Amino acid sequence: LVHAVYLGGVFVAISHGLEAIRAGKASVEEARLLGVPPGETVLIIERLTYQRGDTRPCEFVRGVYRYDQYTFSMTMRRGGRRRPAAGFGIAAARGGVYAHSE
């Protein structure tokens, strides 16, 4: 199974990605967009995606979410030598603020 994303008008074969979830404080602009007071606690999710055959990331995504309207879920399986399931589920009850760069 080949995983690919559409970046800059081209499909790019993806080898892997790294995603981190942490708590933070909403900036003035993020707070305005999310409808919360500046400095409110938010969830920040950042992801680096890597193209097959390259050690440099080809994509950076940063999402900022209201902590009270976001659910993170992951399917985990125990198994022998099988590869992990391709991807995991993330669901947001309402939208967040995204920053995306390639």
C-alpha cells in the first residue's frame, strides 16, 4: 500500500510522519478564531511528514483546538510481526485553527 499526499500540485509518496500533541495557550489571533479568551488553554497538534527516500520533512502542519471540543482516538493492536495499522483516527467536534506549510 502506497501512501501519498498532494503537495504543491504533485502527488508525493510518504514514508512516515511524526505527530505531537501538547497543551498550550491561545494567542490573540487563535483565541479570536476559536471564540475563546486570549491565553485560554488549547490543544496544539504538530505534524512533520516525510517523503519516501528523503530525510527532510516535506510537510509541516500545526493545528490549534479548543480543549473542550476535541476528542483524540487511536486504535492500537497487539500482534506478532505484522506492521502497525496504517494511520489512526483523530476526530474534532468542531474545527480548529490550522497552519500548513510544504
